[in-house]
Amino acid sequence: MMAKFRVEHDFLGEKEISDEYYYGVQTARAKENFDITGIPIGNEPLLIKAFGYVKKAAAMANRDLGILDAKKADAIIYGCDRLIAGEFTDQFISDMIQGGAGTSTNMNANEVIANLGLEHMGYAKGDYQYLHPNNHVNLSQSTNDAYPTAFRMAIYLKIDAFADALEHLQNTFFAKGQEFKEILKMGRTQLQDAVPMTLGQEFNAFATTIGEDVMRLRESEKLILEVNMGATAIGTGVNAPEGYSALCVKHLAAISKIPVILAADLIEATYDTGAFVQLSGTLKRSAIKLSKISNDLRLLSSGPRCGLNEINLPAMQPGSSIMPGKVNPVMPELMNQTCFYVIGADLTVTMAAEAGQLQLNVMEPVIGFALFTSLEYLSKACKALGEKCVKGITANAEHSMQLVMNSIGIVTQLNPILGYEESASIAKEALKTGKSIHDIVVLERKLITQAKWDEIYSIENLIHPKFISQ
């Protein structure tokens, strides 16, 4: 059976569109023009859902203000509800990176909604005299307010998902902190022995630093909620009826349950990308911390016999095609590489935000691509690290204890009693001869008694140190 086609036109000319597609001529041109990432906007279902909310709220406001008849409004709302339900994402074929400040994405939504509405009204796809993508679905709108509003709503939902993933990872580290709270180990600065601590304290600190980023994310999330719906082309509200902006945003908040608010200055809000810059910086901050934690996990598990070997990471796969028995820290490595991508994407956001000129920033598509992918990849990496690595970490408690007691770093505890100069002399001799701090202090120099040594170097005092003097 031969495929059927309809002929659609725009001011550039006519184009055949297969009847199986709900998108139209402008989307087809976008597919031909922009083929960079190979990732269609339909791969971001939250963005499509957000466009459903935006176009539905606009139709409701236009209907309430008497410039869109109820039949057409109902048809548009029907199409929007199908998108909100998660359907027809395969009809959104525009590339994530595109020229035109998102016009292709906006028209992709307009055309799909129009054709869904036409079918609902009993007409054929492309019979736009009854429901038009521009005249009706895009009524009182421009790409320059519809696109960034949908973008912000989708990003808001993505932030929420990432914050949840971060909180889950935070709780996983806290749980390990409790499990390891009595395991003594050596703390290190500049990769050199410092003073004793517990493995639990180390893991609790990982959890705390992740928790700080959850709070920063929630702060960035609030900035995303300010939208410019009703600004139309540049913020003056041209072609929108009086009262449209406030009414549209009111409907938008109600139907989406996302607490969006109307920007106070629509001209500023139409070109400003400051909220995206701040969010991207927050993601970079989080990525840097998560990568640092992953580095630490790799160091602590290094070995197993020729490294620190204080913890064991779950074995996820054979580590070498040539070295039998080798197991690599693949989940922290996965997190590292994800974080490198996010740190690089922040520079993309920075340059794109700076490149806005006058009343519009046309680079928002690449900002969107950078933020959507960063949030998605970090969310997945957090889940993978927590579930496939942190949860299964075990501690080599006896080995860690031996490292502490054989360390030169424990001489620091003697500073209040012997003073810095004497303690430094002891450390120097221990380093040169290989003798233990205990033997030099107690047996050879007889600087303190065995009883005092036992008081200073008890497990309890090493874990929860108290000031002890002579």
C-alpha cells in the first residue's frame, strides 16, 4: 500500500508531508536544516509535556478573553492533553540544537497540536482553515515567550529529579557513615599521613557536602519559575490582548501544578538568561564535588595489596583483558567522566548566555541542550554510584587500624605534652630508622609512661580526641 501525502505550504513554498505524521511543513524544514546532535527534542519528554501546558494555558486565556472560539479552544486543549499525557513524543523531530531561537521547536508543537485538534474536530491533518498552527495554536504568543516558558518548566521538573537523586546518594553515604563510625583510619592531607579519624566521619563528610548542593539546587530552582509568557516578540506584548499575560500564567500554574510566576519586566525577562547561568554554575559545583568524592573512593580502594586498601568497592566487571583477577573502580570512573562533561557544558552555557544581543538571546537551544543533558546524566550517574557502588562498600578495619598505629602521623597527639620540636625529632627518627613512634617515645627515650601512651592512643581518644597534657 502506497503512503499517502498531504501538501502543506509556508511562505517559502510547498512541501509534501506523509499523512502518518502530525508535524507539518515548518518542522520538516527544521529536520532538513538542523541535523547536529541527532537527538530530537522528543527525547526530552518533559519539554514536550511543558509545551502541552504552555499551549493549553494560552488557549484557555485566549478563550476566556473572547479572541478564540470555544470549539477551537477545546480542540487545542485536547491536543495539549495528549502531549501532557506523554503521547506523540515521536512526532517531535527537531534537533536539540537549532538556529532560530527555538522557532522550530515552537512550530513543531504548534503543528502537532493543530493536527491532533483537527482530527478531534473531524477534519484531516493539514486542513488548517479550521485550526491553524500559527493563527490559533500560537495565538497571542511568540516563540520568544512560549519556548523559554516551556523550557523553564521542563528544567524545573528536571532539577527536581536531580535533587531527588542527589538526596538519595546523600542518604546512602550517611548510612555508610553510620556503619563505619567505629572504624579507625588515618586522615591524610596532601596525600600524606595527617591525624587519625574514622571512616564513618569521612563518609559523613561526603554526605554533608552533597547535602549542601541539594540546598543550592533548590535555590536555583526558584529562579527558574519566573516566566515571560505574554511578552510575545520582545516583551512589549504585541498581538496579545490586555490581561492575557497574567491570565495565561495563572492558568499555567493551575494546570501544571508548577508555581510559575510572571516576570515583572517582560522586556528584561525575554533576553535574560541569568537563571540558566546560575543553575549551570550550581551543576558545575555539584559535578566538581561528586568527582572529588569519586577520586577519594578510587584512592581509598586502591590496591588491593599495593595501595591504601582501606575500603573495598563492589566488583562490577573484570578489569582487564590481559591481567587476570584485576577489578577496576568503574562506577567512580563513570561519575568522574560524567562530571567532566557537565563542567564542560557549563562553559557552553556561559558562552551562549553572553552571546545574546539586544532584545533576545537566540542561543537558548544550546543552553537547553547543555542543561537537559547535564541534569539527565548527573541524575543517572548519582543513581549508579549509589546503588552499584556506595551501598556495597565494605571496610578493611584491621588493615586501617594497623596503618594508623604504624604511621608517623600519630606523633601529632604528643604535641601538647612534648612540644613541637621534640615531636618533630621523634618523627624524623621514626622516618629514618623505620622504628615505631611507640618504641621511640616509651621504650627508648622514656618520654611518657605506657599508661599515658595507652590513654592518648586508646581507640576512643583517637576517634573522639580530647586535649591531654602532661
